[in-house]
Amino acid sequence: MFQDPLDTVFLVENTKTRRLGARWVFEKETPSTNDLARQLANEQAPEGTVVIAEAQSKGKGRQGRSWNSPAQGGLYLSILLYPPTTQETVPFLTLLAGVAAVNALKDCCEASLKWPNDLLVQHKKLCGILCEYLPDTTPGPAAVIGVGINVHQNISDFPQELQETATSLLMEAGRHIPRTTIAHRLVIALDQEYGELLNSGSPQLIRKWSERSQMFGKEVTLTQGPRTVQGVVKRLDSQGRLVLETSQGEEAFSAGETSLKK
Ligand code: BTN
């Protein structure tokens, strides 16, 4: 894999933010940056702690899947937050992270959002987001936003089963973009969107998310546990749920996996 160690000093000294980056934790390798952030929450690490690893040995994806995390191949980053109104805010953190990631990558490629939170370029997955809610931390509930971005992979660097469906910034932009640049932009963008959510509430976030998605009006298959539903995507509702027009009428979904017809 391309050698691209993170410039940790640059990140700590030059990432100007309000809430995020209160503490930075860099690891050469860890099982999962989300798990490390969870552990740090139990040790009362401050809000805005950023955890980045050069490699993950057990990177976690949604729905119990793994996240391919070769050393210096991608960016593996988690943020620890203590949202003030946890119940209301947490469902929106996933949407917020998607908007921030699209914004952070806009100079490199034009990514669009697939609900609940994949970043796609031409139907291929560039970035995944895993938000976890930690209700039992002291002094109060916490949340972890985990973002994985494929950066330096060529198609042959992905495991066989991902080669049809994954892409990287190298493949999309045609050049190696330093992970330090991506991490810097991403933390600033996450800080901005989190601040806006706290100050202005969720309607603005729903609008921004919708502007960055190409799902609306398209037919999707949504899988929720054993249930599979086909429908046309109408909108996100005020709770961030995906509203589908199905053969039975409109239905709003708060969880599930969507696949778009190409
Ligand atoms: C998905 O699309 O399934 C979500 C992938 C999330 C991957 C990131 S990498 C950083 C953080 N640590 C993890 O173990 N997972 C998330």
C-alpha cells in the first residue's frame, strides 16, 4: 500500500474547531477506533475527542459487517460526543456525518449520500459511517461517530468480494490525496455540522442531507431484518426516516439497508 503516514502535529496544531479536537488520540493499530472511543468515554474523555488509527484489525461496519482497514490505505476516524439532548440528537448524528463527509471530500470527488449513510460515487462505496449510542457512560450518555474512507486503494487492493462495489479517492480523483488533508477537512466539517445541529436543529440538516442525495424519485429495495420492501424514495421525514411509496402506500423507515436500482 502507498506510504502516507498521518502528520499528527499538523492535525493537532492546525485544525481550528469549536468542539471537536478537544483531545486527539493516534494509534498505529487498534481493533476499532469506535471501540477505542467507547473505552475513552468510560474513562471520561472530553467531548470532541478524535481517535484515528493507521490500521484497524477488527474494523466494524454496519449490520455486524467488517470494514476493510489496511495500514495507511484509508482514513479510520471516530469522534466521541456527549450530545446535550441525547434522545433527540443521536438519530441525526448519522445524517450529520454524511453531510460533513460529502463536504470534506468535495474538492476530490462528487460523492452522494445513500440512506442511512453511505457515500457513493457512481454507485460505488467510498465511505461508510457507523454511529453508536452509549447510554451507560458516566457522567452521561455518549455517542461515537465512526467514519471510514477508502483513500489509497487500487481496485486490486480490495478483497475480491468488494471489488464490484467499492471505490477509493485514488480511483475517483486519479491521484493520491494525503490522509492528513482528508482528516483535517473532515474534522472541521464535522465540527461545523455538529455546531449547526445544536444551534439550529434538525430541519436544516434534513435539507442539507437531501440536497446531497440522488435517491429521491428512485426505486429502492429496503431490507430490515427478515423484511424486504420495494418502493420509490419520497423524502426524509422530520425524524430522519426514509419515506417510501410502496404498493401499500407511504411508509417511513427508521432503520434498514437500501439498495438502489442502477
Ligand atoms: C459501514 O458502511 O458499514 C460503516 C463503516 C464504518 C467504518 C468506520 S472506520 C472508523 C470506525 N471504526 C470502526 O470500527 N468502524 C468505523
